[in-house]
Amino acid sequence: MEKVIDDFITQGYKIKNQGERSTLMKKKSWGSGGMHVVVAVLTLWWTLGLGNAAYAIYKYMTAEEVQIKIDE
């Protein structure tokens, strides 16, 4: 199980909750750089950067989660 957890950590996941027989991991993501540029170009004038902040928070809150369980 530790090897699988280490593999996910190297892929950019962090441990959200770890128990004896299972681990819940979440991907660390604030969105892609290209999308931040697009959001900035489209909304920077009207939102003064709040559009980028909202996009980053949205991507962080909806990031992928993985649950690793030991099955016997």
C-alpha cells in the first residue's frame, strides 16, 4: 500500500485522510497555466483578477480524489 501511495504522491496527489486499511488522496491542482491566461484575457478588465482567483479556487475544490483500499 505504501508503494501505491508513494506513486500517487509523485503524480501530484496529497494525503487527505489515512486510516489503517484505506487512504483518501486528492490531486493538488490550481488549474492549468493556459486556462489562467484565457480567463485573464477574457475577464481581467471587469474583475481585476478575481476571475482568475475564482477559477483557481474552483479547480482546487473540484480536483480529482482517489481512495486506496486494502482488500483481503
